[in-house]
Amino acid sequence: MDYKKILRYLFFLFIVKPYIYLVLGVNVSGANNLPKIKKSASIIVANHNSHVDTLLLMSLFATSDILKIHPVAAADYFCNTKLKTFFFKTFLGLIPLKRKIGKTPKEELFKEINEALKNKETIIIYPEGTRGNDDTIKAFKTGVSHIAQMNPEVPVIPVYINGPDRILPKGAFFWVPFIADVYVSEPVYYDGSPTKIFTKLIEDKVQTLKEEHKKREEL
Amino acid sequence: MITDNLKNALILLYVAIFLLFGITKFIQKVFKKDIENMCIRLKSFLGITLFFTVAFLFNKITAFCFIGLISYLCLKEFFSIIPVRRTDRNIYLWAYLSIPVSLYIVYIKWINLFYIFIPLYMFIWISTRMVLSGNTKGFLKNLAVMQYGLMSTVYALCYLGLIYVIPNENNPKAGALGLLYYILVLTVANDFIQMFTGKILGKHKIIPSISPNKTWEGFIGGVIGTTILSVLMGNYVTDLSIGQLTFLGIILAAFGFFGDVTVSAIKRDFGIKDTSTLIPGHGGILDRLDSLLFTAPLFFHFYAYTHTLIFTRGI
């Protein structure tokens, strides 16, 4: 194991996990729908309102699983300097993805993601494409469906996260502690339908989870 | 100051917990009743007791850090159950900051400042800060929620620190730790006795709209049981007279109940069952400490009223 992986492991064990569980706090519902990281690959799809989302999702798994989880993030934001690239790749195992695609063929665009999935690793992807404001969910982009299409045997797990938009919203500097809620839906598999329809299906799943949360709040 | 009385009382507490474990296991085996939840609760309870014992017996700094930690967790749970206005985010940081400040004031025994720090200074500062954010929609509601959160989870829990710094000479039997032992065990025991008698004898609901499990039988059983325990235990670890202990038993049992029901009412208002899932079988830490929020300040002020407490400022 190279030193980067050791650093990432220690980072999660001593900093991220205590921070997420003690300083912030998480309530998970549908925890048994979470994938078994060691056994197979999976694609975790979530709404995105805050940088906390990624740390939160990765902390839901055992620390020994962390090395097999890779968040997919915008190359133009996270990997625009060498220092940032080094930092995020080392500590989060980040896979950069180009947002301005032009005419790049999709095999090349998703090369790293496909490789990771072939190696039975898990990816986290936010199909909204960027962090949203408040707790609204923006329309999903179809990239996630293309990935699922290329890897039809890999389960897609829709997740709804509530709370990080209060902890650290877009553009905020201070972290304010609150307990976050995570809702995990049952996995779905690519069913051969057009990518736009499959994307809509995933988006609806996340919306359903959000409604479940709203219902719980209004009880 | 750890006296022999306190040591024996602590041993007795652990024996009592393990006895309860044994009884639960016995009932499970013999009557085949499904009380799995009871076992998880007891295990969590044992864990909590261990945390409290270690933190309070080790030294003053660990004790205060521990109080700060539970106060922080309670406040966070409280803030997480309410809808937050985006413009108030930074004000919540001020509220969190009041925990270390408040505890430090108690630590250096500047008691008069502690009395007014949250009820007066934070009251003024939070209002001022919230006015500056300029958002009037839901202003009073959010202001009130924040003040109530501070009063109940920071001010009330800091009284544990205040009991900790009571000069040992006042209670020759077991010192300040004995008083802390008395209030903590009595509050928890009151919850337990009320739940237990309520489950066995409970028929007439007391406040069905807030807490359907609370019955008159449980409440009265709690008052009687807690008063007896208060006299027996208080006689051993505190210097209070039997009459005072009887009075305290009744008052603490009643207001332990009301503390519990108040948090239930707040949860019902915001439509949640537990404040979080921190402690297995119990829900959040606020669910567990709810009765202490009322009993700790009440006990301290009763003790301060019946004794001449002389606090000398300094570490």
C-alpha cells in the first residue's frame, strides 16, 4: 500500500469520522440498503448542497472500506492546480471529471470511472453537476446514466442528504454544527431505457426520499 | 475529595446496575417476554454511568470538559430539530460559543457572572445579533427558540459544574462529588421508577396529548419511590436533614417528570420521535438528560438556600 492510501486511511480514521460523528452527527435511514463495499462495485448518487456531503457519505462506511470509495468531482474546480489535485486525490481518492466535454468520446471521458468500477470500487456522483442553493434539487444531468449504461451490472444507489446546506452552504466560510439526515434508497440497475429516462428515474427516487423526509418533519 | 461514603455509594450503584441486568435476563429466560430493548437500554446506561464516573472522579478539567461535551451534544440536538433560517447560521455559532465561556466562568467560580451570563448577556447579544441580520420573517420564533435552547441545554447543564465547585467543607460526608452523585442518581432513578411503576400499574393517563405512556400511577409511584431513595441515599452522601431530603425527593421527582414532558412536548411540536440516534435504545442525549435540565438547577438552589456557600474566585 502506498503512502497516499495510508494518509487517506488515517485522515478518515482520526479526523473525518470523529468530526462527522461527534461534532456533527448523522441519522441514517435505510442503512441496510448501503452497498457492501468490499464485495462489489456500486454507484452512489446523491443530491449536492455542500462540501460536507462527500465526507458525510464516505463516513457512512467502515474505515477499512474508505480506500475503495471514490467521489467524482469537477476537474475544473478541484483539480485546477497541482496542489489541489494532489490534496484531493490523496485524502479523498477523488476522480476528476471534465465538465466542459466538447467532442470527447464518452469512453475516454469516463475512462477512470470505468476502470474503478471494473476494479470493484465504489464511486459517489452528484448528477446535479454543482452544489445547489437551499434544499432544492436541480435537474440531474445524464452523465450518471451513461456510466450505468456502460456498466449495467453495477447497482445505482440513490441517496438523499438533508442538513449539510445548513452546516456549510455554498459560499459560506464558517462551519456550523447540525445533525444531518441521510436517506438511502434500494439499488436500481440500468434497464436499457434511454439515458434521459433512466436519469429521470434516479432523480425521482431521490425526490421520493426527500418527500419522505419532509413528511417526517411535518408529522 | 473522595470519601469512603462516596466509594461505597459508587460500588452500590454498579451492583444495582448489574443486578438489574441479572433480573432482566432472568425475566427474559423464565417468562419468555420480549424485553430486548430493556437490555440495550441497560447496556447504554452502564456506558453512560462509566463515562460520568471516570470524567467526574478523574479531575476538575476532565469533569468540565465532559459537561461541555454533553452540553454541546444537547444543544446541537436541540438546534437540529428546529427549522433554521439561513440568515441565522452565524448566530448559532455564538450560541455554541457560550458553552465554553459559561463553563469557564463556573470553573473560576465567578458565580454571580454565571447567574446572569446566559439569562442576561446572551439574551441581549443574540437579540442584537439577530436584528443586525435584518430578516424579520419568523424573527420572534427563531429568537425564542435560540434563547430556550441556551437556557435549557447550556445554562441548566452548567449547574452540574456549579455543583462540582461547591466547597467540600459544606458536605463533610462526601464533598461536592457526593452532591453530584445524589442529584444524578436520583434523577435517573426517578425516570426509571416512573417508567417501571407506570408499566406495571399504569391506567390513568396524565397528559395523553403529549406523552401517551405517562400515567398518574407512574408519576405517584415515582414520587414515592424517589422520596424514599432520596432519604436513604441522601442520608449517606449528603449533609441534608431527613426533612429536607423528603422535600427534595418530592420536588425533584415532580420536576424531573416535567423536564421530561417538556422535551417530549418540544419534540411533538416539531414532529419527531427522538432527538437523534446517538445512544442505542435511548434515542438522543437530550432524550436522556431531559429530566436533569430541571432538577440540577433546582437542587443547586435548594442547597445554596439551606447552606452558606462561600465561593472564592480563582482556579
